[in-house]
Amino acid sequence: MRSLEQIKQASLITAIKTPYLSTGEIDLATYDDLVEQQIEAGVDGIVVGGTTGEGQLMNWEEHLMLIAHSVNKYSDKLVIVGNTGSNNTREAIKATQYGFASGMDASLQINPYYGRTSIAGVKEHFKRVLAIGPAFIYNVAGRTGQDLTPDIIEPLAQHENFIGVKECGGNERIDHYEQQGIACWSGNDDEAHDARHTYKAHGVISVTSNLIPGLFRQLMDTKNEELNNSLQPLMNWLFCEPNPIAINTALMMTGAVKPVFRMPYTPLCSAQQVEGKTLINQLNEQDIVGRFAESLDKDTVLVLS
């Protein structure tokens, strides 16, 4: 297991996509292909079973299996972050214990969503999962309905297992934390270049790097306004519907994964696919995971409940 300082060196972490077979089961062979392309592109780590990886659509057996599989095959090459957070503290504790028993480097922990709790309850929830091992705290108020403000994060940052924050609250918030020595990873791909090079973020936990890991590696390594500006339309398109709908569709359009959705996710509409095809195919084919994009044949797409 890596130390906190080693984990903090990971500037590009991909929230890796989970692909499926036509039976609806996890497609481990394709998953391995995806991960190996991330490694080849120089990605530092992966989040397994995050929102992008559809941990919310897995049972815990699948979820923990995928973490263990990732550790077994790739822990020598990548920081393995298991998304073992939950809005149920008991489940978060149990899953996090299992994840660390499997050898993951860190967990990703979210504040209790939907059922929501008090600020005191949020703080206690995080203290209990932080006690188990190194953790990123994930702030995404658009999904949880509750912003983790500095008065919550700053005391938690004193915990020995606190790595840092995956912050979706914008670069002003990231700047505030980094000035205090609190490590931040941008949770907004379109802001990640500026977060890294202007506001001194440690890096990004990215959706877009599923599709263009090498280009995102460049964005994290070197200030490049031209490249960042050129990729903004693609990044905006990848969030034209709630994530992970567009990244799922994109990776199916490039042939990187089989055209299989787990409900409640369904493909982007035809017009959205045409827009994405244009944006993807403006890139060099060697920069794309898969090949140049084609719109999906409706007859071949499976949407499984």
C-alpha cells in the first residue's frame, strides 16, 4: 500500500468506466483493455466503481470484486482508489474495510446523500470512515444536495488518513484549500487545467480521460491554453446529460466497449451522438480510446434493467 505522500503525487486519476457483457455482467476482459490503455497513456491512478464506473448500479459483491481485481492486476502500476463510500454509514464502513483488506491504496468517500444528515452527522460519518484508512473526500453538491464547506473540510484535514478533496465546488474553493496545504483534485474536467496550473491543484479525478487519457496527461503536465481551449467543446458535450451517460455513449461509439447500458442509463439521442461524433473525430485517432466514432446502431444497443 502506498503512503499518503505517494498517493498525493497522482495528478491524473481516471474515474474508470465499467463495461458490460450482453448478459449484463461486468466485462472484465474489456475492463482490462481500458485500464491498460490508461497505463500506456501515463495515467497515475484509477477510481474503481465511482459514479462514472457505475458503482451505484452494482451490488457490493460486484463492486468489491472489481476493486480486488484491479488491485491484483494493476496495483504495481496505478494508485487504486476504491469508491466505497455510501449514504449508509454502516455500509461505507464495511465496504471500506473489505476494500483495504483487498489491498486498495485509498477509498473515495462521499457525504450521505438523499437521506442527508446534519453537519454534526456528516463530520462523524467521515471520522468513522477515515479511521479505516487513507481517503479522498468527495464534494459534489450537485449530486448530494449538500455542499461540504471549508468549516467541515478543514477540521477533517487534520486526520492522519485524510488525503485530500475531490472538489466540484470550483477553482476558487480549490485555491482556498491549496493555500492552506489541503490537497485538492478537480472534479470538473473543464476547469482542471486551470485548477492545476493557476490554482495549484494536485490534479484531477477525470471522466474525460477515459476517452483521451494521453491528451489529459498533457493538460496536467504542462500549461497549454491552446490544447485546453480546443478540448472544451468535447468536455462540455461529455456532460450534456448527467454523467456517465455521454462517456458511456462515447466509448461505445469508438468501439472501446460493447453497446450495453445498465438502467437507468440510456444512450444519448441521435442528434447528441452526431455532435459527439464530430467532436471526437476532430482529434487524432491515436489520441482516442478505440477508433474514430460512429453513431450507434439502435438495433445493436442493449439497455438492461
